[in-house]
Amino acid sequence: MLSHLAAVVMSLSVVTTTPAGVTPGLVPAADREVVFTVDGTTTYGTLHVPAHRAGQRLRAALLLPGSGPSDRDGNQPPASPNTLSQSADALDTERVATLRFDKYGTGRTGLGAYRDRPEDLDYPAFVRQAQAAYDSLRDQPETNPHALMVVGHSEGAMTALLLGGTVHPRPTGLALLQPQAIRLLDLVALQLHAQIAEAARQGQFTPEQQREVDAAIDAAVTALREHRPVDAAGLPSAIAQLFETFQGTSRRFVESDDAVYPPHTVAALRPGTKVLLTCGTNDVQVPCVTTDALTAALCRAHVGGPGRVPLPGVDHLLHDADHPTTLAPVALGALRRFAGG
């Protein structure tokens, strides 16, 4: 990749020579800040444009982060896995431009219009923000509006599915990286049951106590869905606090996110849309089994491949034991093949 490019404006009558190692007419790779407004909130993002010929329109991808306060790079300080910034680097090698942005509650964007009323922030607001980001990417002078993709990680993959059936023009491809593939509260319950089972295996709970806690978790999920107060009497304190949070400021978000069943969103996708779905065999947050129904729905919708791609030894952040701070080679390979094929 060129480190710099000298731009010289000369009279046509002047004969010039091109320095060694510099390709005439090649614009070097660069990042720039992109700002757009949605629902009264100014949203800030990073557009990465790979090296390209002057005037060339590039394929481009919108990158969507996972759940919680994950910023444009895929980080939740102090944790900095850089899931999205590293994905942008991987896509650069395939000459794909990328846009990633600070969603509500993160980075320069913050809570925006919801600063004084965070309890009103729901999941559809995040979807609208992602739609506005897609429109912004479409309108960039370096991007080809008819060759757009959406790459989502975890909850961002569910948002990518929703965008795939609603935005215009429709994306040519969706990469669903370790996707939230079942309802939110079902996924939370699955994770909590797994944690309780491990605690019981270590002798922290008797079999009877494990059954009681599992029953209390299921009762709490039912209560939330029926808009009733959660009875935390049978729950360990950490789990009780989690459900208390779900009933507080986050209630509208949790209820509206839980209302989405990802396999039902697939019917709106354009047949032939290229879809990659990854699942890591070491992902305890989104086990591969949770993607079965979504995988079947994608098949019924007649979307294009590669479909589900298991990633051996890979965790939720797309790392493996040998690559704890960077994307695992098998994950990089799947993403690059999706973008390059």
C-alpha cells in the first residue's frame, strides 16, 4: 500500500516523470470522520477508504457493533478487542470501503437526544440509527451504491438482518458474525443456565439448588414478558441485579429487542442475497446451536452462500487461544472470502 502520493498540478504541455514506486492516479488509503443526524442525534463515525484509482466507486460495508456500550471500534472500555476496527482492516485487503460509527451511548455520539430521557431509548432507535448510517455510506463519493454490504457482530448481526429487508438499495450481502439468532431473553436465560450449571459442577450449588435457581430464572423471563415485577427471591444476587436492571432504565430497550425473533426477519431479504453466518465453537455467549433456526430460515429464503460457517476454537470476540487480541485467522479467512468472492 502506498504511504503517500504526491499530487502535482501541471500544464498539459509540461512533460513529467512518475517517481519509482508510485502508481499514477492512485489515491492512498485514508480514514475520515463522517457525521450524520438521526432522530435529532448527531452521530459520529469513521469512513475507511482503501487505496483506489481516482474516480473509482468501491464496494462498501456498514459495520455494526454488538450489544451494550460497544463503540465504533467494537470496544467497551476498558475492554478493547477492536472487533470492528480489525474487521475494517480485513475488508481493506479486499478493497472494500467501510463505515463504522458510535451508536447511542458510546464515543462522541453519546446518548444524543436521549440524554435527558434514557428510559425512552429502545431497540428500534438503534435500527433507525443504523439505517441512517447505511444511507450515509451509500452517498459517499467513493462508494458504489449498488454494491453495499452490512457486517454485524452479535446484536449488530440482528440489526443487519433487519436492514437487509428494509434499506434501499438492498445490500448485496450480509455478514452475520456470531449473531444474536434467538430472542434476547431466551439468549440471556440460556447463558444464565449455563453459568449455574458450571457453578453446580464446581460444587457451589446442590442439584436441588440448581433446579430452584433455573426455575427462578425462567419465572423472571416470563414476568418480564408479561410486564410483571420480577420476584428475585430465588435468584443469586448478581442475577437478581441483572433482572432489576432489565426492569429499570433499560426496560423499553429489553422489551423491544426481545420482541424480535431473528429467523422471522429473513423472509424480507432479497432472494440471492449473499449471507455469511459464523459461529465459534468456543462462543459461550452465542453457542452454535442457537443459530440452527436462523440457518434453516436462511435456506428457506433462498439466499446465497456461504451460509453458516463454524469457526473451530473461536470465541464470541472472534479470537482463539493463539490470537487473544486479534481476529483469529479462520475468522479473518471467512470474512475475506465473503467480501472477496
